[in-house]
Amino acid sequence: MTHLLITAFLFFQTINPAGKTVETRFNLPVGYQRVSVVKDSFGAYLRDFPLKEDKSKVYFYNGQEKTNAQQVAVLNIDRGTQDLQQCADAVMRLRSEYLYAKKQFADISFKTFGGIAMTYDKYKSGYRITNKGFVKAKSADNSKAGFRKYQDMVFNYANTYTLEREMKTVKNLADLQIGDVFIVSNPKSYGHAMIVMDVAENPKTKDKIFLLAQSYMPAQDIHIVKNPKGGAWYSLKDLDSQLYTPEWTFPLTSLHRF
């Protein structure tokens, strides 16, 4: 009973139901300050990401509710109507949406399992991926709808294994930043990926706390997950040899960065 009361108190303290973005939805514990981020950076983009109404549910691509979801917030972005936007795909979705908003089209590129770079510049020029690489197959399409189709193509041909190999390992957890990704993969089995949506720090203790978002299998709404220990914020000082989340346990060596 005491544990339940503490958990309920943590949620009450953490959530601002009226907040429309990650920053305005999640209050900070006493003594913590949000880390500064560069204007128009990926970190600023994620911190300002719009959220659905408080207490929104998580749904699969087919419209069915995920009844065992451990969400504290749901990102206001479509989940698609196919079983495509899973864990690594959610990370690639957020990264590519940021670059698209910045009009950095040449930087939007993810590799296939075979190492072929799926560049958005090629796609919008009418090229489509085959087992031999890109071939000219369609007329040029610069529309936002075309960009969304490009993302589904990426989700078809990329996964945790390919994404992990495109990212840099963050060797020191104390360097954790917004936009970093906890990711583990296995070419012969499943892996998982979760992205850091916000970070705050206690200037006295130097402890960092952070929020984690994910999609999962089957494809579903991207959502910020609860900390199994209570509340929404995860703390570096509370980590021992692993990071425990509602649906996956990560080694502390699994932090990566674009």
C-alpha cells in the first residue's frame, strides 16, 4: 500500500494534464533544471514535441487498444495503418521528421540490412529501392505525403540492427543528451530501441533524469513510458548494471547517438 501511495504521489507531482508538449506536460522534481539545448536542434525539437491529451491510450496500427501499455503520454503523430512503425522505426521517424522540418533533405538517409543507403533525395526524385539498389521507377514527388511513403519504405528495409550500426556509441552515461537512443540488436532475433525525449539535471548532485519514448511490436503509437520504479522520470543515479523499462531491459553500454 505504501509503495502504491508513493507511486501515485510521483505521478501527481510529475504530470501537468494541461501541458501540450513534452516540456509543459512533465514537471521536474525539486532541485532539478532542464539541461539547455541549442535552438532548432534535435533536442529542442523533441522537448517541444506535441502530445495527445493526457490519459490518451496507445493503439496498434490496426486500431486495437494496447491494453498492457505503460504510457505516461502519447506523442501526437500518426502510427500508420501497416505493421511497420515499430521500435527502431519510431526513432527513425522522429529523426527524419526533424530533418524534414529543417529542410535538411540531404541528411535524411538510413541503410538497409545490406548496407544500401535509402536517401530521401533519391526517393523524391522517383527512385525506389530494389535488391540491387535504387532504380528509377516513379516520377518526382516532393510532397509531404510522398515523404510519409518514403518513411514506410525505410521501415520495411531497416531495423534495430541497421540503425545501431549507423549510430555512435556514447561511452559515458553522464554525457546523456536529448535525442540519444538506448538500442540493442541481434541480426537473428529481436532487439529494441527507445529514445530520450527530455533531460534535466540537479546542479548540486550532478544527477541526470530523463524521459524515454518507444513504439513496439506490433506497430503502435509512439509513447513515453513509465519508470517501473515510479513516476515518469528515469534517474542515472538509480541505475545499477542495467536500465529497466516496462518492456525491455538494456545494458548500460547500449546508449547511442546520431
